[in-house]
Amino acid sequence: MFVVMLLTLVLGAMIVFAAWCAVRDGMSRHSGGHAEAEPAEPGPDSLEGVLVTQLTQGEITRGQYRRAMCQIAAREEERRPMSVPTDD
């Protein structure tokens, strides 16, 4: 019985410690504290990726996004037209 109580206390202490560390790290990131600098996320690799990033950050509207994607698709069709296989 003593062993079960001891294990329960140790487990509880570990959970409290983990939660305290998570809260402390979250607070220091939001307040600009002494948290380690996070590496910058790499930018998008394609024009489509740039457009998605701009859309999600509110820099362009949905309509602007759709028009830009239509222009990209039209340019792609001019450069490399799709060919549909025949049933020969």
C-alpha cells in the first residue's frame, strides 16, 4: 500500500512539474522574456505558397487569391498544354 501511495505522489509531482514548465515557457514566449530565439520559418518555395501565405495572413482577399491562381493556371497552360490520351 505504501508503494502505491509513493508512486502516486511521484507521478503527481511529475505532472505538476511538466505543467509548470509548459506554462512558464509559454509565458516567456508571449511576453518576450528570456526564451531561446526560435529559428525563422523558411519561406514558401513557390508562387502558390506565397499566395497562400498572403491569404492566411490577411494581406490579400479571397478574390485576389482566386484571380492570381487563375493567372498562374493560364500561364501554365500556355507553357505546357495538357494532352488527353486518345482511345486508339
